[in-house]
Amino acid sequence: MEKHLRITGTSNVSWKDAIVQAVAEASKTINYLSSVKIIEQKARIDGKRLVEYFVDLDISFVIDRDRE
């Protein structure tokens, strides 16, 4: 059985970096991560530049039924 969480990653570098950072942060507190799905990508613009990247993710993890 899997459970899903929707989280938002952010980065000042790129969308890819936002994804990598979000998964790394989630893995600190959630065991058995199994997949990630990109739901939406957004960015904040300052003048003519993208300055902040946002990624909404659906992260899946396996439920450990043997855990006490």
C-alpha cells in the first residue's frame, strides 16, 4: 500500500533543483519514498528574469505495516 503527499519545492536555481531539494528534504522525515510526480511548475519573475522556481509534487511512499 502506498500513501501520497503533495508538497511544494522551491529553488533560486532551477525547477530541477527545486525537485531535488524537495525530495531530499522529504526523505529526512519520511521513510520508504517510492516515486515522485510533477504536478505543476511555476516561477516568480523580477523584471525580465526568473528569480524563484516552484514545483508542486506528489510524493509516494510505502506504508510499513510491520512498524510498531
